[in-house]
Amino acid sequence: MIYLKTLKRLKEDALGAYPFNVHAINQLSEISFDSEVTIFIGENGCGKTTFLESLMLLTHTVDLIPEKYRRLDGPKKLSKSFKAVWQQKTSRGFYLKSQSFIRFVDNIEAMREETHEELSQLREAFKDRSKYALELAEGPYQKTLSALTNRYGQGLDKMSHGEGYLELFKSRLVPGGLYILDEPELSLSPMRQLSLISLIKEMVDKDCQFIIITHSPILMAYDQANIYNFEDRIEKIEYNDIEHVNLTRDFLNHPQSFLRHL
């Protein structure tokens, strides 16, 4: 299912401070999302993340990273220059920047620890009250702990980085959602990247849409994905024309021919 159909520019922006000094973004008038999976590629510093964060703001997609860790000055400016055109709106889904994943884990575990501490203080305060009164007072705290355990098990921090990322991803996916992902491969081995592709395929079959930034030739190979290259312009590109893909392929086929010149 395609929910977000098009991003259209509302106004021209003069060359100026970031992000309006990024040519690829400044010249963009419209971009279409014609597939359930859209992939953005390009070198670091080309504006991909700023563009994706502005898209998150425009679509009101939930950011899983706590607000205190966000730096959205550039995306907020850029979001005022575009409008989102929906084929059908959805309020389900999330945005996740993989570089900030560890902050999300820390926030979840801090919430769990704070709840346990508050529960301990409550029990001390109710030590002279009836068991029934204590059970009533404990209810909201136990509900919070139960919800955290049901969604994240005994703790994402108890897993490897890659395991925790995939577990978080699986626990938050629901049918009918728009999912915006920034470099999900950062935490994942090649095998786990294939697991992620399998999970994306499964959720596409459940009416989900994905917009992804990646440097991974594995994720770029997703069948039926539309790939946009951020270079001088933001343009569609075929998988076999991607420089990163061809460089990786050539290196794997002839590693020594590259290494001897380093």
C-alpha cells in the first residue's frame, strides 16, 4: 500500500544557509513515491538525512528517539518549503535514525529503572496500609513494566546491537504503517540485513510503506524498490547503475587489484 504519494515544493528557496546550500535539495520541485519501498542513496553530506527528517515532520510520523536528542533546525526549515500529498493517510508507523538507536535503548531502560524505583518507594509509603490499597496503587506501575516486557522482553540492552535493533523493529511494526528508516544497516551484519529485507517484504504484504536511506548494496537490491540518487540532482537510478554497487561488486571479484594500490 502506498500512503505518501508525492512531495511537492510550495515555494522557491534562495541559495543560503543549510539546508538551502545543498544543490540537490534546492533544485527539487517534486518527488513521487510510486512503490511501497523507496530508497535514497548518495554520499555523506549530500542532504539525505535532513531531507528524510523534513519528511518525518511533514507526515507527522512518530520519531522513536527522545526529543531531547533531536537536532531538527535544518529539517524544520526545509519542511516549510514542501507539502505532502497522500494517496491515503495513515497515522501508523515511525521514524528511526540508526545512529541514535543506542539512545533509544538507554531511554527504555531508564524508564524501566525509574518505574522500579518508584514502585519501591510506593511500597515503603504503603507499608502500614492494607494489601488491597497497595495493589491498587501499584497498578499503573505494574502496567508500565508489563508493557515494556511485552514489547521489548527483558531489555534491548541484554542483546547484541544487531539483535536489539531487529527486536525493536519487529516489536514496533504494525500493518498499515509508514516507516521511515535512516541507515538501518549500521547495526546489522549482512545476514541480518537479509533478515531485515525479509521483514520488510512481510510488512509490505500487510499494507506498509517504507522510505529508507542506505549505503548497503544488499538493501538497495530490494525487489521493486524505487531508488533515488542524491547527487547534483535527486534522480531515479537503476540498481546496476549505482556506483557503490559496482565498486563493491568489482572489489569482491578482484580484491587484490584494489588493495595493491592502497
